[in-house]
Amino acid sequence: MDPHSAVGLGGNGVLGVVIPLDENRPDPEASLTDLVALVATGMERVNATILSRTGSSVQMIPEVANHLIASGGKRLRPILTLATADMCAYAGDGAVKLAASVEFMHTATLLHDDVVDESDMRRGSVAARIKWGNEASVLVGDFLLGQAFRMMVEVGSLKALDILSAAATVIAEGEVMQLAAAKNTETTEDEYLAVIRAKTAELFAAACEVGPVIAERPRAEQAACRAYGMNLGIAFQLVDDVLDYGGTSASLGKNVGDDFREGKITLPIVLAFRRGTDAERAFWKRTLEAGDVSDEDLATALTILRGHRALEDTLERARHYGAMARDALGLFPKGPMKQALLQVVDFCIARAH
């Protein structure tokens, strides 16, 4: 057996792979503890804002919105907005509304994603589309986007509004790019990275950039926070790609192997397809392109991925982007908030263990 990995059964009985990154690394949750404590007061206000802005006389809207909002997400993106604003010495109220806007944008994309992907689970619970239907999920997502833009306007920063509205456009482009790449086993690594930059990392980048913008910090600091968020977001998604083949439903928030069953082309697949034999490539074409998947195929996929170190190398790339995220904060002086933001990188990478 590869000394860097071990195969076992996840909590739901699905074959999984555990890949230790560093035997001395901190516990993933502990890596977030300092940051969560530093922004706790601000997040109380963000959560109150979120609850107040999901209110509607149309009964189904708060029901659907609160189902997902209350389902246990860590709210990492709004936390990052508060943290970067604080690191840049912002003292106003705008960061709270922008953080809530970021969370609404994220929640809306999750509602829409579950419809597009036909997902049954989200954050360990039944997906909203299963309980209320696809139409309600899409329309409530649209409602949340509308509320997000109302709050952005209330903040009064045209630059922040421009950043977040541009992010909404890029995210939608990323979704369409992913549709175009779906089930295409010949997707290149560059093409895949372009998808996750748009679909996932763009909101991380925007969430971090608006903090120094409303603090009216120099352009170099704005660019540094954006680079931090972008690279963190890429690392975050690459780890998610690995977890789909090696996590548990509890840690992943969806069924293990969903990406495989849905025919999603993720980086581990891109690497394994490029490195594989003709027979292995035929397997990927049958399962991912043709959608001919049997109960045993997930275990076979895992064996192929491990044989070509596709999971390990995807994590290595995640570490690379994590290092760039850390480097981006180099121009900021030492302090508790900067240190806590650096620890967020540890959290994102360590989730793969």
C-alpha cells in the first residue's frame, strides 16, 4: 500500500481514501478557531441581518431560504469579508451588510447548483429542491440575489457594488463553462482550473477584496486581499474534489461519489485520464461520458485514481495555491487578524485528512 494513503470505509459504508498531509498539522476545526473568535461580534450582526432579510409575505421564501441558511454551513465567505475589513482598520457598518450579501450570493448559487446537478443532499440535509421542487429553489435563489444587491446599494460603495456584481456575472459564466465541460473526459487541466476560478474562487476573491475597498486602502492592499481570496478559493475547491472520492457524507455535506455519479469532470479525473491506459480511459468514457455506472464502479474509479496518484497530486496543487494565498498577505503587518487569515489556509487544506 502507498505509505501516503490508506483505504477504508467511510461513515456511510462507501469506500474512501484518507491522505494525511502532515502528521503534525493542526486539527482542521482548530485552524478556524481564532478567526471565528475575532469576528464573533460582527458575525452576530451578520446572522441577524440574514434572518431579517429572508422575511417575506410569500411563505415559501423564508421556508426555503432558512432551510439552507440554518443547515450548518461555516459561513466562511462572510467571515472573510469581516476579517479583511478589520485587518484594513475599517470601522463602519458596511462590512456587515456586504458580508450578508456575500452569504446570500453563496446561498443562491447553492440553490441553483442543486437544481442543475440534480443533487439530493446539501450540507448533510435533504436538498431544498427535493422538499420544495426545482422551481421554488431557483426562484428563492433569485430572491436572495435581489436582497444581496439591495444591501450592496445601501452600503453606498460603488466600487464594492461593482466587485460583487461582477462576481455574480463571473460565477454564472463558470456554471455555464462547467455545463460545457460536463462529461467531457478530454477537458484539460487549464480548462478545469478556469471553471473553478469562475465558479468557486471568484466569490472568495470578491468577499476578501471588498473589505479593503470600503476601508479605502491602497490598491496594492485591495489586490493582495483579492489574490488571497482567489488562491484560497482554488485550494478549497481542489480539496473538495479529493473529498468526493475520499471523504464521508458528514464531512462533505453531500453523498460521497456524487461528482462521479453525476459525470462531473474534476481535477483528479483530468489527471487520471491523461495518465491512464487505453482500458482506463475507456472506463472513464463509459462511466462519465455515457453515464453507464454500476455499484462497483466507484471503487474501481478510486483504484485508478490512486494508481496514478491523482488524488495526492490534486492535493499537492491545493497546497501550491494555499502557499500563494499566504504569500499574498505578506505586505500586511503582523497582527492577530492576519495570523488568523493565514490559519484559514491550514483549515482548507487539512479538511482532506
